[in-house]
Amino acid sequence: MDILPLTRRPSWRALQAHFEKLHTVHLRTLFAEDPRRGERFALEALGLYFDYSKHRVTEETLRLLIGLAEESGLRRRIDAMFGGEKINVTEQRAVLHVALRAPKGATIVVDGENVVPQVHAVLERMAAFAERIRNGNWRGHTGKPIRNIVNIGIGGSDLGPVMAYEALRFYSRRALTFRFVSNVDATDFVEATHDLDQAETLFIVSSKTFTTLETMTNARTARQWCLQALGDESAIAKHFVAVSTNAAEVTKFGIDTGNMFGFWDWVGGRYSMDSAIGLSTMIAIGPQQFQAMLDGFRAVDEHFRSTPFERNIPVLMGLLSIWYNNFFGAQTVAVLPYEQYLKRFPAYLQQLTMESNGKQVTLDGSVVDYQTSPVYWGEPGTNGQHSFYQLIHQGTKLIPCDLIGFAKPLHSVGRHHDLLMANVFAQAEALAFGKPADQVRAEGVPQALVAHRVFEGNIPTTTLLAERLTPETLGKLVALYEHSVFTQGAVWGINSFDQWGVELGKALAQRIVPELEGAGEPELRHDSSTNALIRRYRRQRGSE
Ligand code: G6Q
């Protein structure tokens, strides 16, 4: 089926016309007109409560947005992904993170082969290894049990593991210490290891390609750090394991492929936290809880695949994001988890959303004439309230917000949780309804201050309530955003699964490295700014 360019689709034009009528309507009016709006624009599914009533939408808006999804071929794209088609067309790859959480008996065929048994074989090896570490049965070179696990990886091979470890720390084996090294800045490695004993430390070198500059530099430094204390090359086998798709490079590095956990080219880096890249997570929380996390992912996969769009949470999340991004001109989305353990969740989502959908051409290479991914950002509430919420409430930018909260705390201490959750509800209320001038005046505020004390409101929020932060809930949360990203990418007609935009800087850095390290005055052929910066660096570093 041929799909018209996005801005020429009838559903797009209808949304444009609808926007012209709706964009001045206040949420106060929408709520006043429908006393049951709060219940009618909310969904209960997957053990979650998804309240989208505080969005600037009517039933008509949703009907048109769903029409847009249909006209954009979303259904067909979903089936293509789950069916193992090579929808990552610029890299000729299938996109099958959903296979990572498929049940044992499922069949998902790529290039004539069912990949599900391979997934489970790796999960079983991971589980056996994780148990050996957790039980103290995996001994280091000197016979001491492993107490410290350091994941070395970057991008998709780091952000998921760090986020999941922080999110699920409550469930983690506290006798073990977990650290994450990603940056090529030596500070990262030095600070992560300064108080660790080599004899008790295991490095997980996580790299799909096993060629990434930052990761390989850190891995080599880790090797030196180990050898300097343990003396002997044979120590490496006890203190290094690899997570990779590249057995040849793993062997070259000196890690026995017996200690390598594999994955596949159909797992994108930013979609890999539930593959072997999650080995550190599994060691932290144990194989059973890791399985519970996978079950959470899978529940959302099934929901995404089979629920009609009107009741499909990730589809609605994606379409609402398009509504503000493409019609209201909103440039960003704030993700505000009211849960301290989710402190790295916004950072994780930044890669998932922006590396996926920060694209300027459609699948066939035509330049888009509409906006693609908004900027995602955020911090845990309530800290953000004492910092940037001012701009959301009274600044000049429209910032839709996702508020995430939990009914039950992981630490029941005094009144903390009620105070925390009161803030979730209060913020959503304040953002939606604001405080008009007559109300400010009625409160006796002097006229000169009235304008300063007005809250316009009409700022859209989603409130996502779960019962408790568990591995399963975390899996659900991540999968919701994965499929929301997919929905948006499908409507925009872009490839959400490549990342060519990271290449140019990498290649230029490779060219500059010898110009920084070489002896004598190098001949510089950059622009005058880059040349001057390199010269100044060399002078200050004392290499001239
Ligand atoms: C993610 C990207 C990217 C990747 C890193 C690390 O989708 O592909 O962030 O994960 O560049 O790559 P390696 O795992 O190959 O080291």
C-alpha cells in the first residue's frame, strides 16, 4: 500500500484543521464540560493506570490521531517488526528486541531460523553464571570470591545497565558492589575502581561490536589495572567476561569465548538492556527477578500488538507526543518520575527516544517537512519542582510532562510517601488548571503582583500510576516507551533503528588523535578554529 507523504495525508490535514479550533480551548473548559472526563480519558491495563485526561484533546482529537496512525500504516509496521522483517532498512536488519522476551515456545523467524531458542539458551547461560557470582562460587585468580562487578560499555551498552541497576537496587544483592564505566575520560575508570580490590573484581566488557573506542580503551585500562595487581595473564580469564556479537574480537582481546555472552545484530544497542547486555542487572537482582522484568516487557509487547489503538497505551503515548510536537510546536517532553530509584530513567529515555527518532529523512531518503523527535529530559520529582518546574508553569514554552508515580513505596518511612504522591497529583492539577488572575486577586494579592502570581495552566500531563516499582513494572515502563517511540517513528515514516548521526564525530576524532599525540608540529588541515584549538591544546599539554 502506498502511503502519501505525511503532511498530505487526509488525517494530517484534518488534524491541522482540528488544531485550529482546539488550541485555544482550556483544560478548565474541557473538564467543566464533562464531569466524568477524568475517568473517561483514563485506561487501566497491564496493572497500570494511564490517565490522559489532562491532555488538550477531545474524543474527536483521538479519533483523528488514531486515523493518522492507521493511515500511516502503523498496524502493518507493528506486524512487520514482530514478524522479523528487516525494517531497519539502512542496515538491512530485523528489529527484534521483542524476541528477547518471547516465551520459550514462541517462534520468531529471521533468515529462516527461529531465534527464540537461541535467546533462551543465552538466558540460561547468563543465569548459571549470575548464580555462580551471587553464591560466591566464581572465584577470582587468588581464590577470593567476586564482590565487585564493573560493567564497561557505552551508549546502549551502558545506559540500560546503569538505569536498571539504579532502578532495581532495592532488589539487588547488597553484598555486591556494582560500578559502570562508560566515558573515555580516565576519571570515569579511576573513580569507579579506586576503592576496589582487583582480586575481588569482575569486569563485564559489554560491546555489541567490541570495537568501540571508549569501551576498548577502558577495557584495556582495566586489563592493565588487574595485571598490575594480579601479575599473571591467566588472571584475565577469571576477571573478565564479554557481552558481544563479535567472537573474533573478544578472543583477540584475550577473553575466552566460553566467558562470552552473545546477542544478535537484530538487537539495537538502545533496545538491548534485556539481552545479555543486562548481565550486570541479572547478577544484581538474580535470574528470577530478571525473568520478572522480561515478563513485564512481554506483557506490554502483547498489549501493543493486540490491543485496538483506542485502548493501546504506547500507541496513545506516541500519538499524544505527535499532537504536541507537530501541531502545537512543542519542542520538548519532560519525564518526571516520582521515585528516587528511577533517577537515571530520563537519561535512559534520552537515548531511546532521541537516537531512535532524531532523524531528518524518511525511509526512502526524502527530507521531512515536519518535526521529528522532541527533546526528552527530566529529573525525579520532587527535586525538579525546586528547580526547573518554574519554567514549565510560567515560562513561554509548552512542555508536555509525563508524571510517573507508585501507589506503594519501597520504603515505608513516616509520611514520606504520601508527601511525595501529594506532589504528583498537585503538580498535574496545577499544570492543567493553573490559577487565573481573578482567583489571585480574590486571595488579596496586591494588583502590582497579580500578573506575577498568575498560572496560565493548560499544560498537558500524562499521569502513569503503578502499584509498586518492581522488576516487572520496570520492564513495562521501558517497553511502553519503546513502543511509543515505534509509533512515532512509524507515523513520521523514519527509521527509528539506525544512528548514522553518531558517525561523523567519531571519524573526525580518529583523524585528530594522531594530531594530538604525534611528535613535532603536525600539518593541520582543518578549519582555522579547529586548527587553533588543536595548537593551543598541544601547547598547554606541553607536547610542543
Ligand atoms: C545504540 C547505539 C549505540 C551503541 C554504542 C555502543 O543504539 O548503537 O549507543 O550502543 O555505540 O556500541 P557497542 O555496544 O558496539 O560498543
